[in-house]
Amino acid sequence: MDSYNQFQVHTIDIALHSEFFYLNSTFVCPTELIAFSDRVEEFHAIKCNVIAISCDSQFSHLAWINMPRNKGGLGDMKIPIIADKSGVIAKRYGVYDEETGIPFRGLFIIDNRQTLRQITINDLPVGRSVDETLRLVQAFQFTDAHGEVCPVGWKPGNKAMTPDPIGSQDYFKDVPKA
């Protein structure tokens, strides 16, 4: 229970991307953690923290961090990895599989108002995308700041649209005809 409350404190005044990974020293997990860790400065530049959570112990995490990357380890990590050994956090986020005792690959974007903005839950064999996570955080920040909505594939600098039938016509007039 305490770790859940501490986890919530980390989200104040920032956007938070939180990801659950299922077991240390597996195959897809290190690729995700390394990718998010190596690009964490891009998240920090847009005022977003990244936190990883696993149901393994802190001792297992430390051993995994101390293992070289070329041997399947994590090496130097720039993001915190929370040990959720009891699975309390994973259960509260709805990613814990009671049957196997491990969480699915969950990714949550929570804004500075503690509002859950996006959820992705992947089956175990498929990893998540750093690029798409960055794009989503930037899109939510844009809509909050400008009151416009972001169409499919929107990226910073792309055209957004006014969320009403008349205002949106400015966007749709430039959509290619099929």
C-alpha cells in the first residue's frame, strides 16, 4: 500500500509515463527499458517522468542493472525501476494476471492533474514504442494548451483541428480526396 501512495506522489506537477514490465531477464523487457532509459532526456524536455514497475524484487533489479547490456542486462539506467513484489500496484492498474502472477506490459500516461490520459496493455510477446509514447504525451500537452484536437498521426508542428463542425473544416479542406 505504501509503494502505491509513493508512486502517486511522483506524478504531481508533471506528466508521467509509467510502464509495467513482467519479468527481469526476459527477452522483450530489456529492449523496452533500455530504449526508454536511453531517451529519457526527451521525456524530461517535455516535463514528463518515466517510471518502470516490475513484480520482481529490488535485488533482482539491481542484479539486472549490473549485468552488461551485451549479456541481456540493463547496464546504466536513467529511469527508476520500482519493485512491486506483492503486485499491489500492478493490480490497481489492472495489468496483473492472477493466473500467472505477472503483469502484462502496461503503459499509462497520467497528467499533472492525476488524470489518466492513455492506457496501452500489450500481450507479453510485443514491446511498446518510445516514439509513439513521446508523440502521445506531446499531443495531450498540445490539446491542453491550445484547445484543439490532434488528428491521426499528429506530431508537433503538424496541423491540428478546431473541435467543432465549422472550425474543423479548415483542417478537412486540405485532406486529399480519395
